[in-house]
Amino acid sequence: MIKNTFCMLDGIGEKSERRLWREGILTWDDFTRASELPGISSERKNYYDQLLTRDDRELSARNAEYFSARMKRREHWRLFDTFREGAVCLDIETNGFQPRYGGVVTVVGLYDGFEYKALVRGEDLTAESLHHELSRYKCLITFYGASFDVPFMLKSFSGVRFDLPHFDLCFAAKRLGFEGGLKKLEHSMGIIREESVQGLDGYDAVKLWEAYRRGSSEALRRLLAYNREDTVNLMYIASVFYERLRQSTGIEEYLSGGIA
């Protein structure tokens, strides 16, 4: 999808992008090879050509941070397919308070499509370990993470950066017409959670952490099982949402003519 994208060019929105597609300008190469384009001056066309040439070079280098800054946040979903193999799903648990009122991150769950890993406060959750884990990836997937998880971690762990493309499924869900939180979304998509954590919510996660602090290893096991479900299910949802968002742009209508 990214090489069909032109709405990151200043002055070109989604309507102008679709107009380009209708004119047969479906890829960056189509754009730069065209001698002229309707509604675009030669000077601006030359400027756009330079930008797209650089974009193509950075894409070949798989420079995810470049595209994180280059693309509007609401369009980061377009990068998912390109960086899918380097994507990581992330979900945090906390003690129920905001950082300025004594709030801390208790668990950070990470899932790369193959393996789930949890970093736990007091064991292996530090700014250094979090930075090390995040440095391995090219794309971040969360549910409401742009408003909660990422800001919470930025306030909690000095030096940790989140410069990756960020596919926030909460805002994608609203864009696609879904309502409610993650559990409601999973139910509508036929996703069934592990029996031991069915019905649990964020408040239960806080209580499980407190029980663990009082010495219950079973409470930690259940908390991690809950976090695992919150984290692992995001990868499947991201794949489904990416395809639906792609279809919503109308690009398939133009690609069906056999032009890739």
C-alpha cells in the first residue's frame, strides 16, 4: 500500500490521491515517470519527484523511523504490510494510578507474531530492557496505545523512544465503524480468550498485581495470561484491519486493471 500512497505529499489529500489513481498514477514510479500531471505545476511536480525518490530510497533501506515521521499518524496503518515481519504488538498493565500520582507500569507484554514476552516490574522491566526490546522492531501495534500505553511509558522510563510507525487499532476500529473496547471488538470478530481470563478487565489486572505483591505467584500467572491475550490478539486484528482499511481507500478498484 505504501507505494500507492501520495497523501503524505504536502497539498495532496485523500481526494487528490484518488484522482491520481483514476488518472492511472498508481505508484511512485508512475508519478515520477509522468512528464506532467493535471493540476500540478511543473515546479511542484519536480519537488514531489524529489521527495518520492527519497521515499523510495528510504523504503529500500527499510528505514521505519523515517516513515514514522514522514506519514501522518492516522495513515501509519499503510506501513503495516511493508513492516509486518518487524512488527510488535504491545500492551501494558499498571497499578491503576497515573504516573504523577504514583502510577507505575507493572507489566509490558510484547508479541512479534511468533513469541510472547512479558517484562515484569521488579524482575526484568527497566528502561534499558524496554529499549533493547523495542530496538528489534520496525512497527508498533497497540489498542489505544497512542493515548495511554505510549504516553504512560514515556513518563515512566527515561530515555525510551517510540519513533516507530504506530498502528493504533482503537482509532482504526472507529474509522471502520466498530464501537466499544478491545473485548467487545474481539467478541464481534469471533476471538475467544483463554478460559482462565475470560471476563477479566483492567481493574482485575490491578487487583491481580496487588495480590502478587502480597505473595501470590498464581496471581502473577493469571495476570500474565490476561496480558498475553490483550497483546497476542492484536496481530490478527491488525491483519484484518489493514485489509479493510486498504479496501476502504478504493485502490483495489484501480489495481484490478492489472497495474500493480
